Amino acid sequence: MSESTSTTASADGGEPGPHRLAGTPRPPDRETPSRPLIVQFGHEELVIRRRYATASIVNDILIAVWFIVGSVMFFSEAWTVPGTWCFLIGSVELLVRPVIRLGRHVHLRRVGGSTEAAHLASSQDY
């Protein structure tokens, strides 16, 4: 006995496709596992993304260091002024994060990266 697929529509109104026989009900969407979206990038675009991701990670580490050092300096009154400067530098570093993201976005647009991928990646916050 051989099974064959039919080109007629199934009972649920969907196309039968090669994996289902006509009349076989389509499983509900909640039972169908979602597949990850796979987007292909060029090699140059991936290198650019890695560099900006690394810059963002280094920036985040520096922010933490400035605020930790500033906090420790505030334990002594003699170190209050240098601690305040550490807080100020850390606050400026917070401004660097969106500058890195904007720079990455502009750089990707210049090399011809896909606008959808650039927009999607901007939600990753790096």
C-alpha cells in the first residue's frame, strides 16, 4: 500500500501539503512549535556587529567600575571629591551606550546591511 498526497484542500480549509493527506486536520497553532527566525548576514556585517557588541560590553564594565569606585570613595570624607568625579565619569559613560548603538546602526547602513536586521538588532541593547 502506498500513501499519496492529494492536491485538494483539507477539511479545515488549509492546503494539504506533502506531509498531510487531504482531509487530515491541521494541528492548532498552539501545538505547533515556533521556529526561530534565521536571518543571513554578510561576513562584513557580522564583524561590524561583533566589534560594536564588544565596545558596548567594555563600556558597561567601565560604568560599573566607575560607580563602584565612586561608592567606595564616599566611605571616607577625604575621598568625597574624587568619588564625585567617578560618579560624573560613570554618568558620561551611560551616554556612551546610545552613541555606540547609533554608531553601529549608521555603520551597518553605510555598508549596505539590511534595514530590518539593523532595526531588529537595535532591540538587543548593545
